[in-house]
Amino acid sequence: MNVTLKNYFPILELPEEIQELVVERVAGNSFTDLYGLRASCKTMKALAERSRVNQFYDVLTVPRRLNMPPELFKTCYAERNPSTLYMKGVQFFFTFNLPEEGLAFMKLAADEGYERAVYTYAMTRKIFWGDEEYSARFTRESVVRIGKLVRSLKWAWGLSHSDEFLAKRDEFISTVIHSFYSCQCVPVMERDWVLWYIENCKGDKMCNRCFLIKELGLFFREFEPMSVIMDPREW
């Protein structure tokens, strides 16, 4: 047995149902840590290989060097893994031009509490339908944190955005950005009409409307549609 695990976390002394919960939480937090736990002893290996654990993986945090096999994606999806529901939703909506199906999959993942999905679903509904119901549920701190997480994920061979998304971006720049700069909530430090530096144009004490405009601008600027490195239509 792994010496560190044995000495500092006597997990095998816990009831079996608690051991199962520990393995599930590790699976949700770190795919790498789960592999380490799985290799520590036969008991952990058996618990980590239960099909239920597949529901807790965040497949978008799996290091590429581990080369997650396609069959595991399918298995996770069969267990209603939220990250695979999100992955399918984003690809369907932004890559395959299947908006109804894509939005439905994103909402399924969001309803499971998957943060990337809640954020992307909220932004998508705001951009395409003007619906602010979901975006209003976030604190500013969580919008900034999750937004950076979502936008930092680059889908390898990223595809170009659809014409509809680009049209929405152009409409946003031509009809909304001006209200960001004309609002007197805080002084404007510089003006940027094409979104390159919008996060630096106003201080943190801007009003809620300007904050939402800024976050939408960052989404338009940095969010990438998913490439077909894994085709979820086969799941």
C-alpha cells in the first residue's frame, strides 16, 4: 500500500460507504489523483473501477498526456456525467448547428450543478435570446472565476464560430458597447470599441449592467467553439 496514504489518510479504516464517497469526490476533483488512489491498493482499485465513479469525472480536466480512451467518454456519458453532457451540448450548439439539442444538453449539465455548464448556458441564453434569468444567479466573483475557467479551455484545433454567433458579436459591438462607455458609474480609463481591452476600461466598482456587458464582451472575444477531437454524435 502507498506509504503516504497509509500514514496520513487511513482510508481503509473507514466504513466502506465512506470509502466509496471519498473515491467519488477524488474522481470529481482530479483525474490524476484518482489514478494515484487507484494504484495505491486493490481495495481502492476496485472502488475506482465501479461504473458509478464515471459520473464524477470532469473529462475536461483530464491531462492530455493520459490520453483518455474514446470508450471511457462513452461510458461516462452513459452514466450522465455532467462534463460529457456539457461537452456534447457545446459541440451540438456551437459546432454542429443543432441549437435546440445543444441547449438542452447544456441545461442538463447545468441542472447537475456543473459550473462550466451553468456559466455557458447563462451566456448563451443571454446572447441569443436576451434572457438574463440565469446570469442573474451569479455573484460577480463567481462570474469572473468560472468565466476565466471556461474561456481558458482551448479546443486544440478550434473551429470558426458560426455566422449567427459572429452576427451577434457584431450587433453587440455596434449597439451595446456604446452604453458601456457612456455610463457614468465609474470613470472610463480608455475606450476599446472592438473588445481587445474591455476588461481594462473600467474599475471594479462599475454598475451591474456594465459588469455584464464586460463579461459578455470577454465571452465574445475569447470563447472558442469545440473542435471535433471527440465526436459526441457517436455516444
